[in-house]
Amino acid sequence: MNQSPKDTKVNCEQFLSELEALPADRPGMAKPEELLTRIPEVAREHAARCTDCEEALQDFAETRRELEGMRKGLPEAGPWFTVRVMAAIRAKEAEMEEKSEGVWAGVRRLAPRLVAFAAVLLVLGGTWAIEVRQSEHARGPEMKPAESLFEAAPSAPLNDDIVASTYPGQKP
């Protein structure tokens, strides 16, 4: 079967993505033969025909073997490891969120105090207004002259002679 270079490139990319998708969960599975049994048949046939993919398979298997050796030296995670890591992540996210919000975090802390202060002022102001109103009713109705634009009763005429005689700079 003769494949064009474009088809070969697509098949090579598919083969490499199949290799990368393999989980590295079982030790001893990093041999090229073992890796080939875990990928689809089409990718296996391509690896048998393509020298570049055969070399990539050998490199991939060698890399997996070296990583297995590194993993053996690591200590096992304790039962509370995940809980502590997740708590540290939540704390870091909360810290970053507080930094990003800045002023609004302070406003949120101040808001309940402002509401309480406004409620106290409302109660005090309402009490004062009721007391003033009750004291006005207790005094009784007062007759105040009606104010208008026009005077209802004519005012007394001004005596200009008296005003002029009281001015010290003039003689009568």
C-alpha cells in the first residue's frame, strides 16, 4: 500500500497521540511490545510500517521506564495529604480573591455597621418628630395671621413729618 506523505503525517500524529493517551498506572508496562498491545490496531499497523514511529515508540518506552524509576523513590502520600492540599488551594484562592476585590472587601465588612447606624438614626429621628408633634398638639391651636401676597387690611399711614423731625441733621 503506497501512502502519500500527507497521509503518513496524519497517521504518525494519530499514533503519537495514542501513545500519549496511554495511562502510566501499571509498573512493567513500559516495554514497546506491551505499549503496542494497548493501542488500536490501526496505530499498530502504522507503527510496523513507519520507521519514525518505531523510533518514537522506543523513545516513549524508554522515557516511561525512567519515569517509573523516579516514581519508586518518592514517598507515598498520607491519608490527609489531599485534604491539606485542597485546604491550601482554597486559602490561596481566597487570598487572591480578596486582593482582586480590594476596596469592596472593606465595604462588605462596613455595610452591616452602616445599616445599624442608619437604623438607630431613623428610630431617634422618628421619636423626636413624634414628641415635637405631640407637644404642638398639647399647646393647642394658635391663631396665626394668614400670610398672603396682598394685604387684607390697610396699614396705618406713615407720618412723614414725624420721621423727618426725628432725624438729627435736618431742621423742621
